Amino acid sequence: KLQQLQLSGMAKAYRDQLEQPRMQELPFDDRLGLMVDRELSERENRKLSRLLKQAKLRYAAHLEDVDYRSSRGLDKQVIAGLTGCSWIGQQQNLLLTGATGTGKSWLACAFGSQACRQGYSVIYKSASKLYEELQIAIGDGSLPKYRTALSKVHLLILDDFGLAPVEPTVGYTLLDIVDQRMQTGSLIIPSQFPTEHWHSMFNDATLAEAILDRIVHRSHRIGLKGESLRKQAAKA
């Protein structure tokens, strides 16, 4: 009957109790509590697996593994303050800047993984891939559906921002997406360019101002420093 009710965690815990005579000596409330704990744990694990699969993160990264060498310029207290992901619930953004190879994408994926562990839905996309998908959606008429799907996600990671120019046709759609995200979720934007140079990525200055005003002024910022981690690995 537990299986019929889709309480597979409780069913497994009950079987375990039957196989361990000492467990049967526990009071009823204790045994029931253990069964409920098992059910909750399995449901949380299934949800986490589903969220991580949906996120399609570039790296299997975790905040517990962040490298805090002084040369990288990372502040443990800043990272710790963002670990709870309350900033996502408050529709705030996270901007990660630094030279190529300093670990921006890895850190973005680590925050994405942490968001999944906190129960938030996440999608990872490179900026160029997003622009390409937006152009296709505009062309085949699926833009409303695509835009709605993005707006439902709690956290959108837009990697390598600035490497591809933002054409006006895509830019106005991007403005709509960013505008919706102010009400429904957050952004993580890793970029090798400092925020003061982001206006030059747009051909339309007015459009650039509208998009960046919505992103930058409600964001936490982390600047990564040091030599390229890929170069260091190659030397090693």
C-alpha cells in the first residue's frame, strides 16, 4: 500500500526495519519517524537530481570546493553570504568578472548547483547560444513560448556575456526577458569585461542603457583575479 501511494522511501525504510530485529524494539513513534525521514530524504534527492538535469550546468562544481588562494581575490565572507541563495528569492543578480581562465564559469556553475540544492530551478546558457535560440524563436514564431519558459526559471546563468554582439532584433527580446526576470527570478552573468564596458556590446545605446540599468543596479559583484587556471594546469 505504501508503494501504491508512491511512498517508496517509507516502504524501503519499513523493509529495513523488518530485517533488523533491534529496530522492531523501538517505540512506534520512533519507527514511524524514521520512515517519514527516509521518505523526505528520497524526495529531496529526486528533486535535486531533476533540477540538476534541467540546469545542464557546464561544470559539476560546488561552493565547498572554491579555491580561496589570495591571488584569486575571492572573499570567503562574500561567498558565504551568497551561499544561502536568499538573493535569488529577492530577484537580485550576481555578476562575475575577470580575465579569461580565472574561473568565472566554474564559479557560476557552483552557485547554480547550490541554487538547485536550495530548491531553485536553474538554466545555464552561453550568451551566444541564447542569442541564437532567440533568433530561431523569432523566425519560427515560437518566441512567446520560449520567453515564457525562461521566465519560469528561478535562476538563468548567461555565460560568456560580451563575447558575441547583441543585435537590435535580439536586444529588444533580451530586454523583455530581463524585464520579466526582475519580477520572477535572477541572473548570473560571468564576463571577462568589466561592467563599465558592457554598453559597447550593444549597437543601440538606448537599448543598452535599458537592459543594463535593470541588471547592474540590483546585483552583487565578484571580481576574479590572477593568472588563468587553465594556463596553471598546463604548466603543472
